[in-house]
Amino acid sequence: MKVRVDPELCVGHGRCYVLAPEVFEADERGLCLIPVAEVPPELEAKARIGEENCPERAIVIED
């Protein structure tokens, strides 16, 4: 599974990295970063939690 964030849509609510810190991080402005684009199988559920809770729909998952 690949995960990416659209920097044009992310405004830094932080739900992704609060709910799934194993997959998402914050930059110095509080915007979402994804340190590893290829998510291992054991973290796929966490990646989906981040995606589902993003109010701007800035997180995109590609299976």
C-alpha cells in the first residue's frame, strides 16, 4: 500500500498523526508528512484510519 498527502489540501488539523503516529508525522508547521510512502502490511489499518479522519481528504491511499 502506498500513502501520499496532497500538500495543497492539508491544513494541519493533525488528526492523522494523532490517530496513527506510526504512519504519519507533522512538519514544523503542523502539516502532515509521510516518512515512508510504502506502508508495511501491519500498518495498513492505521494508514486507513488517518485517511478516513482527514477533514480535507488530503490523504490518498493506493492499494
